[in-house]
Amino acid sequence: METDKIKITMIKIWNLVVLLFSGVLFFSGCTADNVGDTSSENPSTGSDDNIWNTVWDGYARPEGVLVLNQGARVLTNSSLTYIAPDGSIEESVYRKVNGTPFGNEAQDMWMYNGKLYIVSNGLYSPNGEISDGEIVIADAVTLKREKVFKMKDLKFKRPKGSLSEQEWLPLQTPFYNIAVLDEKNIFLSEGQGVFRFDSTTGELNIVEGGYHFGNQGNTIEEVASTRGILRIGDHLYCGGGGFWVSTRLLEFSKEKNEVTRVLPDLRGEFISGICQTGEHEVMLATCGRGGTTNSFLYFIDIDKWEVTRMKPIKEDISAAFFNTSGISLAGDYIYYAAGKTTVKRLSLKTWKSEIYIDITKDAPMGKYLNCNVMAVPSNQYVYVAVSDKYYESEKADNNYLLIYDCSGDKPVLVNSIVNKTDYPIGIFPMSKFYR
């Protein structure tokens, strides 16, 4: 057990080293692959109402689930596992369609208007195999590659106030999240801040209000803490804060290279995650350091832009070192694991918490949580991914993706998927991308 703790510590140290030294990498201009005209299958023009009312087929079906596998990044490139509505499993679906891996060390994914957007760090080329790019846009129905963007050439203009001698600055890995309002308004986050990217022109802009200048103006430091991003209408919402500013809720909008609204001075040192709890309401979860129970739930009316309720809770709801939201909502409960192999749930009616799922009972070799748990509101299923190893240079022998029906007092194991995933970093019910 002590050896495992040392290994986990080394992983975290390595991640920090990568963050410090991989800033020499940066984005590319885009190259469109000739993969055929899919405009008749997935219309890319028209009003948002038409887009939202469209139900996509194939891999984009709302009843399906895509699992974004990071892989043991030194040994394997990233991949996608598809869980069909009938429960059948299909591995490496992107590679099967395109013949190549989409990326290395995948970080996040989004779907909008029948297009799939995947962001990866791209730090390694296992066995000399080059992946497609750091941002890949594919047809969400067929997974055919449409555009790729590599970490070269494309930079962002030095923001006013920066003391850097370079006029154009590179992005830095690791990336965190990606969220899409349309093909001209793709928002992504990394260690410096939030950026707005136009995939039609390759233009990249840092979003003012999503970063702060550190070291007397010599470095750009992140302010937005994107542990999950919500889209509501034509706006995106996420938490922010940290060393430089108070904990806050941030709003991002189309065609805007600045944060459009800020709700500051919220309690909590770190962002755990965010959920939509009503047509015009979000719940922002904040917390202390991992292992502490100083957490808060803020219910915010985004029309009035004010806190309607605040509830302190004595629970560890940390997102750990994962990119996705540390809390996930289904029914009247939020589900969270805080990096552990025990899933707890908290009632939003009684405010009582309980240990709900002991993962080791169904996955005895699953010692490490691979990503934050994902709850699906439509059927109250909860997805949990664990493995017996969790190292960048070692493939796991036992990978489990457990699916529970959590609509009752006790969880019911619906499916145990073994060795069909590879260090998942995100579980994406496609219904997440439908309004």
C-alpha cells in the first residue's frame, strides 16, 4: 500500500513537470481532410432552434455513451469506446473509421450540431505512431475526421499588460476542458486561462477575465477553474478563482473575447464542479483542499445573476486531479467520489449524505478511480470507471466500467464492462449534449 501511495505521488509530480516544461508546444493552423461531403447528413447551418431540435443518429444518438480513454500515454494513444443503447460495446471506434488515433493523452470532448470536438495534449508518439492532432473535429454520427489542429504555428496575441517580449504567445499543456457554442466560438482552457477559438479561420484569442498576470506581469495565470463547463442557450458557465481572485461564477458568450459576467466573492477555496438545476438556474460547488469537508453549494439564478440559496455541507466533494465536474446530478441527488473508490450521494431535499456505492464489491481489482463519476438525469444511471493500475507508463490489466441504476434506495448493478476501456478520463452520455 505504501508503494502505491509513492507511485501516485510520483504521477502528480510528473504532471506538474509536464505543465512547467511543455509550454514549448503550441497550436497549429487547421487542415481539412478530404473525407467526403457530410453536409446532407449533418447540416451545419441554420438557427440554433433547428440544431437543438435535431436528434442525431449513429454514434451521436442521445441514448448512447462515448467513453474518452486517455490511455497509458507513454505506451498507447487515446481512444473512444462506444456503449450503444442496447448495451453492446464497440472499442476504438474513431480508429476503426479513420485508420488513425485522434490524439495522445486526451483531455475532454464536446458535441454540437452533429460535430464532435476532442482536445488532447499530444505529448507523446507511442511506438512512433503519430496521432491526428491536438484538436480534432469529426462527424459525430459517423466519426469521420473533418478537421485537425496541431500544436504548431498557431499562437495568441500577447494580452495588454503582459511583460513578455514575444508578441505572439504559445498555448501550454495540459489542457483541461473544451466547450462549443458554434464552430466560430470554441472555448478551451489550459494552465494560462480560457481561450476562444474560431475553427473556420484558425484565430485564437485569450479571454480577458479568464486569466490574471502573475510574477509582476511576466506570466499569465489561470483564473477560470473549468471543472466542467455548462452550456445554457448561447452562453457557457464555469467556476473560477484561486490565488489571484475570489471564488466566482463566470459567463462566456459568442463573439466575446472577455468574460461577459462575473459573480464574485463566493466561499470555498477551489471549484468542485457545476450542474444545471433549472431552466435558468445553476448549482456551483466549491470546496477546500482534497480530504477536507469545507464545501458549499451555490444555487444561482443566471437571469437575475444572483445567489438564491447557499448551503454549506460537511463533505469532501473535491474533483481531485480530474478535469470533469466533481459532482454529478441525477434526480434529487448529487453523486461524488472525491478521487476515492467509494461513491457517496447527497440529497438536495434532506441534505443528508450516505455512502451509496462501494466499488470494490463489484470490481475487487479496481483500486484507482480513473475519472469523476457521471450520473445521467434521464434514467438515473451512474457510471464509474476504475482500474488496478493508474500509471502513464503501464497498461492496466483490469479495467472496469460499472453502470448502476440509482433510481432506488439501493444501487443496482446494470452492467460491468471489463477491459473494454483504457484509463477513461471522461464518460459522456450523449444526452448531455441535447437540450
